Amino acid sequence: EKDEPGEEVRVTYRELLELTCRLGNTLKRQGVKRGDRVIIYMPPCPLAVASMLACARIGAVHAVVFAGFSAESLADRIQD
């Protein structure tokens, strides 16, 4: 579901798997490996879900921070 009522995005399991694998490969090419920490800062959407799954798939520890935090609050959450 998007923020606007009545707007939704449908994703099949196959599409989600393909996106997850592509993101996982991209993270690995960027040097992310098992045990690394990743912060995902994006709105709730299928790409955010795939990002979380990609981190889990390669063994990276991840945390999700959605928009709406001040810069200081965001920095505190990342440090935690």
C-alpha cells in the first residue's frame, strides 16, 4: 500500500526473489559481507522489503529507519 488511499503495488514472489538477488549482488560488489552492518533508510515499499531480504541473504546485519527523523535522531539510531 502506498501513502495515497487506493494506490498499491503488487509484487509476485518471483519478482521479489529476483529483486532481492540483484540487490544482494549489488551489495556484495560494493564490499558488503557477512557480519557487516547496513542501515536501510527508505520509505516502506517493495524495494525496502527486498533490501532487508538481500541483507539477510548475504548475512549482513541490517536495521531499518523510515523517514521522519531529524538528522540528530537519525544519527543516534544509526549509532545504536
